[in-house]
Amino acid sequence: MKKETLYGIILITLMSILAWLLAMTPAVKALSLSSLIMGIVLGMIFANTYRTRVPVTWEPGLKFCSKRMLRLGIILYGFRLTFQDVIAVGISAVVIDAIIVTGTILLGIWLGKLIQLDRDSTLLTSTGSAICGAAAVLGAEPIVRASQHKAAIAVSTVVIFGTISMFLYPIAYRAGLFDGFTTQQIGIYTGATLHEVAHVVGAGNAMGEEIATSALIVKMVRVMMLVPVLLIMSYCLALEAARRNISETITTDGNTTETAKKKKIIVPWFAFIFLLMICLNSLLHANFEGQQWLTTSLKAIEVVSTFMLTMAMTALGCDTSMAKFRQAGARPFVLAGLLYVWLVVGGYLLTRLIVPILG
């Protein structure tokens, strides 16, 4: 690795450490803002102040953090999930999660076309709203091959609306708007509709320990759906590209034939390894549950994974200036807002209808 590349990595590492420390302060913890969010905020501040002073030779280091470090962080994220969690929440939670994820992405694609938002921003915003906020946007970005500033804008939209829900849900709970729900239903509704894992933790804890536990498990089941979503998205984008590259040629006898240029399907290998880590974690929990070495090891892996994702978010923010926000306009936020209404209202109705039927 070149010395200049290493300088770029060191820069992002130092900023990520600062983001980590800020996330541990009482004020930030009270808002349940994770180090990932603080990382992108610091990165964006840097992008609009001192970014132009960074030597061009440092760029590969920044790219390394936003690409390679991202994939490693998502792979290690798999150690937070087990298939035992899926069994624990029951079939109704899995069905609601699946409908929310599928419905949000399909609705987002339709709404994106309706408001004439570009395809990349539409897919990133829809995926972030559907699954797990910033981590989902980061997972989809290499598949979509979007500009980094579009990914940062998509992250900003889901963070804003997820934060609103984090405060709104406990208020609604105390106001009696969930009186028709059981504790299980409130947990399912919270985990299936809030954007970030941190948002689910914040809202759940404000409503009680039992609700928080249920909501977090439902949320992690939703995170598992990132793998099939990335695979399907990769396949669909390859088909779209193939159709777009179809060209007409006129044969010598005047007949029209169609030839298509081949488009390589982007296989998200990190998603397969992510799934493999979930399998490994499930086996470890099945055989060594409660042992101190396992608890300590998984805690260490969680810290490393979070820091890697923080580095990726920080690097993402460093490529996002206010000029790029102005260029994107209000449409990404309009899309995220419409999807937010669907999550709040649609999730409520789904929880009310499906849980009594499936249990």
C-alpha cells in the first residue's frame, strides 16, 4: 500500500474515532444517534470546509474506506444475527417484515418515477427506508454504482425521518394510540417500521424493556432481508442494462433483428459472506450459548464492525458538499417523506391485521 493511500486511511480513522467519542457523549446518546451518523456528519462538515486542502494522492485511501472497509463492516455485521431470532419472533413478524421491505422498495420505485427522481437516488432511498437505514444504503451503493454524494443524501433522508419516528412512537404510546395493541404488536410495529437499528433501540427503550427486546429482534430479522434484496436488485439492474443496450441492425434482406450487448451481473459476494456469518453465529449460539468467551468475542466483533461502518460513513460524508445537496434538490427528501408515511400508516394496519391471524 502506498504511503499517500495510508495517509487517507489515517485521516478517516482519526475522524471516525472522533465520531465514536461524540456518539458516547450524554447529549448524543440521549438522541440515540450512532457513531455511523456522527461519522457522516463530521465527514460532511469536513467536505464543506477543508476537503479541498486534501492532496489528490490521498484519494485512494478515502475510496478504500468507503468501499473495502464498508464490505468488511457489513460482513462482520452478520455476527449480530441468528436464525434463532427468526424463530423467536414468530411467523407474523417475518411476514410483516417481508411485506414492509417489498412494499417500500416497489412503492419507492413507482414514486421515484412519478416525481422524476433519478434511478440511483430512488433505489438507495427506497432500500434505506425499507431495511436498515444507513447500512442498507451502503450495501446497495456498490450494486447501484451510484455517486457517493447520492448515497450520502439517501442516508440523510432516512436518518431524518427515522429520528422523527424515534421520538414520535413513544409519544404515541404514552398518548394511548397503541392501546389496541399487545406488547408483542407494539414491538413488531416498531421493529418493522423504524429505519435505523439505533432508532429502534431508542424508541423501544422509551416504551419498556419487553417492547425494546421484541422490536430489536424484529428489526434484525428485517436486516437479514438485505441479502435477497441485494441479489434481486443486482439481477434486475443487469436485465435493465441489457434491455437498454439493445440496438437495431438492418440485415441485407431488409429485416430488422435485435442484438444485445452483454452486461455483467454484479454479484454482491459480501452479501453471501454476510449470510455465512449469520449461519456461523447461529451455530455458535446453538452450541456455546452463555459461555463467557463467546459473549466477549461477539462483543469485540460488534465493536470492530461498528467502527468499520463508521469509517465508511465518514468517508462517504467527505465526498458530500452542500453544492451536491443543492444539485440533488428536494426530490430525495420528498420520496423519503412519502415512504415514511407508508411505513407509519401501512405498518400500523399490517400489524393490526396480520398478528391476530398468524399469532
